[in-house]
Amino acid sequence: MSDPTDDLAVLQAILDLSPDLIALSEFSGEVLYVNPAGRSLVGLDHLPDTDILTTDMFFTVRGLLVADEVEASLKTQGHWRGLSELRHHRTDVAIPVAVSAFVIESHDGIPGKIATIIRDRSAGKRRDKELQAVAATARQHAAEQQALAELSRLAVHADLAQLMSAAALAAATLLGVESAAVVHQAHAGDATLNVLAASRTLSTRASIPAGNHSMAGYALQHNIPVICPDITTEDRFDTATMESLEMRSGAAVPVPFASSEHWGALAVYGYEPRMYSADEMSFLAAVASVVTSALKRVELDRQLWLKSMHDALTSLPNRTLAYEFIDDALMRNHTERSHVALLLLDIDDFKIINDSLGHESGDRALVRFSERLTDAVGERGTVARLGGDEFLIMYQNIDGPDQAEDYARHIISKLSAPLRPGDGPIPMSVSIGIALSEPSMSRRDLIHRADLAMYRAKDSGDGGYALFDRDDLYDADRVRSLSIDLRNALAAGDLRLHYQPLIQISTGKIVAVEALARWNHPERGPIEPTEFVAVAERTGLATALGSWALRTACAQAVQWRTFSDITIRVNVSALQLRNSAFPDDVAAVLRETGLPPEALGLEITETVWVSDTARVSATLAALGAMGVALLLDDLGKGYGSIAYLDRYPTFECLKIDRSYIAELPGERAEAVVSAIVMLAIAFDVTVVGEGVENQAQYDALAAAGCHLAQGFHLGRPVDAERTTALLRQA
Ligand code: C2E
Ligand code: CA
Ligand code: CA
């Protein structure tokens, strides 16, 4: 095989096509040949013919530093390898190179020549630089990630101010600028932005104009990131603020919050004009989004807090929050002449309502009630729901009891205003206990007083209000001990019934008697029926009291009916009507005593809640079907409605409350009474005027066309014996 390099054309091609510089020179330094790649590398299109070219002309000063070493090495070892630096002939740019030089011995003893192969390293250098840049970016990126991680941690745990400061600091530090700020526009349209956090030279006291009057305002208003490389060329917004702070450049990103609303901006400022890269802007955006997440977290916390402080059903402040309000108000209330007034409000008979309506409708009724209550109270007081059907209304700066009582009266009248048809059942009868603070009174005592007054308001029976007085402290104990004693009295048969006659006006004859319970307490003496009936209803004794009265009255009536054709009337508590077993109990009593149903009348005090409950109407219907007469008692006393007569055709009789009779004779009362009588006649029901205390009242009732009358004037309630005597006389 022949050596291809024997062919000179092959050697020439190698020299011509080599990408590396290949040169031949004398030991003297004179350059004899440079191949085309070499010539183009150093910017020599061709070798000048005339001038002698020496090797040192090819190198930079730095490149020549190795010259001595090269010469020595070539002389002693015949070759050298190392790094050096060429110089471009036209541009003087240094070209880093790798050099391999060796001596080519001549055969004939003439000193040899030096061949040099030089490779351009600048491509490699560039790559190094790129690699370094990449490494720097990676380091920057890592630092940014770390900063963001730290901020995110703060966003979860720290308070907002701390997070904002950290965000501003991170933005300034990682971008290497002078300062940064988190700004917030409290209300859309505000002229200035609040600086919530600032790093370094900026201060939170600085005020930054909104809108196009500042960089941050601009970013916020347009909801876009903004880069301002140099304020001298800025024409989108006013740079006066930046100028006054000696800032030349800046960038800002919006801090979004609550999506629709522009919350604020994160801005960085530099002393020097500079560009802000896409990477830097996305870092700022990331910091801004951490601030957003912290805002969301704080908002969520606030909502959770609000939730924990508010009643889920009605959204009113709950007991916890109400207590805070009271504590606050008591703390602020120092003077003797100004008071905190608490109105404790309880819906009458709500337990019954709720049990009979079912909890869902009960809940709906409560929600509607709370709306009505809030309306009735208005701006002046604070309404809270303590739980169940108990509400609290707090007023501050109250002059005295009169003012508080005015508020209570106002609430009661507003609540009892008739509803629009189709509103469904809403409780309208309430009891309110009022207590006024005294200097240095505790919240606990104040609430306790309102509570006691509330019980008295309930006891008074007609859904009113009561102002605390010192006797109430003793009354609370009274209810408790009366309840115990009443239970024992019922068991021991210590209660009695008295009977009051009802007179037929047209004939003057006794047609019925009403049974009224009497309790002569062994220590306390006679207890008012309204009081012990209320105690019974509040302490679970209503059914026991009611069935005792019914059984006793029916048994007594059977005896009277052996010589008289009177009927008997028994009062029934609203609580008994809610009991679905009630019609069966009545039937059992009739069966056992042998009283015919038509001889029994049940007097039902009209309360709002007699209406609209399915169970009550079923009970009323069942009683009606049995042939028992139903009477609507106390018409006009509380919230009254003759509409019941329409809704419950089972009522056969109604009693005009004695408050109307008391005003007889008199123009207004006469008008009311005759209106009721006319209506009653239209509905084909019997009308009773009760509480007739004199002949004039009796005559007025007679003139109005009233059917029956009852009252002290016609006969006081007396015991069974005396009633027997009365009936025998007739
Ligand atoms: P009520 O059903 O309206 O009974 C009529 C009340 O008016 C009775 O009071 C009676 O004594 C009184 N009264 C009758 N005529 C006159 C009069 O001319 N002038 C005045 N000022 N008062 C008159 P009493 O006996 O104190 O009963 C009060 C309330 O207690 C009754 O009002 C009734 O709601 C309730 N009550 C009495 N007994 C029972 C009972 O056995 N069961 C239930 N659930 N409630 C009862
Ligand atoms: Ca009655
Ligand atoms: Ca009555």
C-alpha cells in the first residue's frame, strides 16, 4: 500500500482544508507559511509578499507571555503545547487558542523549521460563558424559589404586615435594586395609595399617588405589569414621586385580590436606569401572587371568625359576639347617668311551635322572625341570637328606664303588626325583660337581671315586657319553688275548682259555668291562677294541671246535670292542644265521667300559635267532631284575629276580653263590641261578654246584641258547694 502523503496534492489539500491554523516558521521567528484557515482566523487575507512576518506579530501581549517557554521547550525537547492568545490583525480582538508547536528536523543538517498547529478556543470559551451564565441563572432561580417558599410559609403563618415587609424585601434583594413597596388602594377612586410595606430607602409613610400619577398606580389601574427602564424617557405616567425619591428606574406588577377589584401593586425601584427582564418580572408576579394568597387566607380567617361569631341560622351575632358587645359597652359606659340597656327577648310558646311545626318550618319561622326583629330594632340597637328562641338587644347611652321601655314597646308593637297573607306562621308574641346597667356592673349580673325581668314579663301573660326590679331576684326562686310545690299539690289533690256562671242575656238564666282553678298554698296563701298556670306551662306541669281540671269539672257537671241542664266550660292551655293525645284524653274523661260531649266547652285562649299548625287544627277538628264545643277566649287581649273563626269553623263561641267590657259604656268600646257581635252573628257563633262588673256594662252588652255575659256583677267564681246552691235556686 502506498503512502497517500507521498502525493503532494494530498498534503496541499490537508493544509488548505484544515479548520485549524497551520503555520511554518523559521527558528528566527520568520513566518514562512500560514494556511487559509489560519489567515482568516487572524484576519490576514493573504500574506504580504514584501514585509517579513514574524511569529510575535500574531500574538497578543498576553499570548507572548509564554514565548520564552515555547522557545526553550522547542530547543530542548523539540515541541511545546499550551494555551496562548492570538491577535486579530484588523480588529485587535484577542483570540484564545491552543498551540501545538514542534520542530521539523531537516535531513541535511540545516536547522529545522517550526510547524505550529493552532486551534481557536473562543467557541469553547463562549460555551463556558454561556454555561456560567446558565449556572448564575440557576443560582438566581434557586434563590428566587427559596424566597418564594419562605414567603409562602409566611403567607400561611405570619400576620399580613410581616408578610408584606418580607415580600418587599425579597423583591428588592433578588432584583438587586434599591427598594420595593407593597401599595394598596383602600377604595376604588382614592387619590393616593397606602404604602403597606417598604424596603430600604422607601418608608411606609410615603404616599404614592394613584392612577397615572405613579408607576404603581398605573400598574394597579390598568392591571398590567409595568417596566420603566428610565424615568427620563417615561411618558405613560407621572414620575415625580420616583424622582423625588431619587429613583431612576422601576417595575411594578398588580397584586390582585377578590378578582373583580384591584387591590394594590408590588413595585421595585432602582437608583440606576436599567432593564427589567422577563424573568425578573415573573418573579415579581410570583411574589405578588403570594401576597394575594396571604390576603385570601386572612379574608378566609376573617370569614371563619365571623362565622364562629354569628348564628348559622339567622346570621345574627351569636352569644359569644353578643357578650363581647356587652363587655365592650360596659367598659365604655362610665357615667352614672348613661346606661347600657339589655332587652332579653323570648318568643312566647316557641317550644310548642317548634315541636308542632317541625324543626324545618320552625327554623324558617325563626329566620323570618329575626328579620322582623332586626327591622323593628333598627339602627339604634344591636340584635343577637342567644340560641333557640332567645334574642338579645343591646342599647348604649340610655338615659333611663323610660327610654328602654319605649324601645321595648316599639319592638312589641312592630312585631305584632299583622302579616301579609301567605307569609306563613311567624311568632309575633314575645316577652321582653329589660335591665339597665349600673356603674361597675358585670355582664353576668346584667344578663341575669334581664333574664329575671323576662320571666316576669312571661308571667304577666300577655306577651309584654318587664323592667327588672329588685323583687325579681326573689321571683326567680319563687318560680322554682312554686313548681315543686305545684307538683306536690296536684299529687296530693290540694287544688280546687271554682265555678263562675254564664248568663244568657235574653232570659237572665245561668246556662253554663266556667271552671277556674284555685290553689291555696299552705305557706304563701292563695296563688293567682295566671301565676301558677304560667309556672305549670314553664315547668312541664301543664298537662297534669289540665287533665286534673278537666276530669274534676266534668265529674262535677255530671252531678249538676241530674237537676239542671247547664253546660261546663274548662280552660285549656295552648300546650295541651299541641299534644296529639289530647282528643283521646278528652274522650276518655267523657267516657269515664259519663258527661255527654255537648255539655262540655273548652276555652282556648287565642294565641298566634293557635293558627297555622297542622296538629292544632287536627286536634280542634277531632274535638269538634266529638261534639265538644270550642270557645275562643280573651278575644282582643293579645294579638287578636277574628280570622280564626273563618279558618276554624269548629269555634262555636267567642269571649270578648274584659278590657273591652271595662270601657263600656263608651262610644269606642260600644263600636268595637257591636262590630264583634255582628261579625260573630255572621259567622253563626255565640258571643260572651266577660268581666261584667256593673249593670251599665250588662245593658251595653245587651244593646249590642251579645248573647251571654259573665262577670262579678252576675256572679263571682265560687266553690262547687255554693255553685250547687246557686244552680238549685235557679
Ligand atoms: P280566663 O279564662 O279569662 O278566666 C276569667 C278570669 O276573669 C278569671 O280569673 C275570673 O276570676 C276573672 N273574672 C271573672 N269575672 C270578672 C270580673 O267581673 N272582673 C274581673 N276583674 N275579673 C273577672 P282567674 O280565676 O284569676 O283566672 C285567670 C286565668 O287563669 C283565666 O283567665 C285562665 O286563663 C287561667 N285559668 C284558670 N283556671 C285554669 C285552668 O284550670 N286551666 C287553665 N289552662 N287555665 C286556667
Ligand atoms: Ca276562660
Ligand atoms: Ca277570658
